[in-house]
Amino acid sequence: MDPLPADLAATIAANLARLRARIAEACARANRPAESVTLVAVSKTQPVEAVRAALAAGQTVFGENRVQEAAAKFPPLRAAHPGLRLHLIGALQTNKAREAVRLADAIESLDRPRLAAALAEAMRKEGRRPTLLVEVNTGDEPQKAGVPRAEAEAFLRACREDYGLAIAGLMCIPPAGEDPRPHFEYLAGLAAKHGLPILSMGMSADFEIAIACGATHVRIGTALFGPRPPLRAAR
Ligand SMILES: *Cc1c(COP(=O)(O)O)cnc(C)c1O
């Protein structure tokens, strides 16, 4: 495991300060308090040293998209950083539900009945209840995770009524190369209709638009950590 150069820690601290300022400005333009938006630092494929650098700069909420990678990186950091919060934001296999429930403070990618059933069982067995968000495939893209638009409301009902799951909010990843605004507005409308307080939307390229549309959580990777190294290099 190569140590990060000291200047990378400084770069991450500077990027974090700049991002916090941009989030505060976007909140001010939307007449929202800056504390109404949580920055989720997406550390997928980044070495644990990059996570340590962000923690040292005061960042506490992190996002990972693979259970195994999260399991390797985060549990050892928890003792020294009791305020650390881990969000799982990637497509989740049902056979990883139990480990996901053990590891995560929030799971943002609930998108199908079998996963709802697996998470409900895992939460019962583990005695742990991570915050759950339903991921909506707002572009109805066939290759993408998330519940299709037309099924979203029925799925929200099923989570509550069939699986006894409390859903705290919604997450989406708009189609690449499209104006994200209509997707964010749709998600915000759906959350309002169902009384869901959390809206996880907006990434490095579009988080200011997401904040204008009501995002409570923005998931930012490259604008904080720089370009992602290849997966193999992440340890
Ligand atoms: C990788 C990822 C992000 C962060 O993307 P950036 O463009 O690097 O900010 C956000 N959300 C999800 C679900 C991701 O997989």
C-alpha cells in the first residue's frame, strides 16, 4: 500500500473546503440553510489514505458502491472516528444484504422486492437498522439499477406494507449526457408526495442543480478526491 504524498492530503483538504463553499453558495441561492445539505464523499476505488485525509479535514460521511471494498476500508477507521457514517450507494446483491446491514449507516440503493425482503431479514438478524433509500431509475434506462418510474410508488408501498421497512428517502442517478434537472424535479416531487425527508441526488458535475431542486444529500467523488484510480489499485 503506497502512502499518499503529503500534497495529496493538502489537495483533498483544499478540494473539501472549496466544495463546502460551493454547497453553501448553492444553498444560499435556493434560500436554504447550508446545513440542509450533507456531503457524501464517494471514496470508491480510492485508497484508504484518501479517506483518512478527508477525515483529517473534517469530512465524516462517506459513500462506497461495493460491499467488499467498504468492508475492507471502513471498519478499521470506526474506532478512531466514532462520527463516521458510511453510505452504500451501489447496486446491491441480495446475498450481500447481511454484510451491507452490518457495515452501513445508510443503504441508498434499495430497488426491488427481493432485496427488500433480504434487507428486512438481515435487519432482524443483525438488530441494526440502517437508513434506507429507494433508488429510482428516473431515466428508465434498461442497463441501470433503480426501480422504474412507473413502479416506484407501488414499490414504496410494498416496502412499508409487505416488508415492514421504513423508507427515509429517494436516490437517483440521471442519465449521462441529459439535462439532470427534470430528473431531480421528478424525484423531489415523488419524495414530497410520500413525505420522504431525504433526497440523495447530485454528483460532481451537477450537485448545484440538485441543491436548487431540493437535494438533502449530494454524492461527490472526483471533485473531492480527483480522478478515480483503477479498481485493482484500491486497497
Ligand atoms: C461514483 C458515484 C458517485 C460520484 O460520482 P462523481 O462524478 O465522481 O462525483 C455518485 N453516486 C454514485 C451512485 C456513484 O456510483
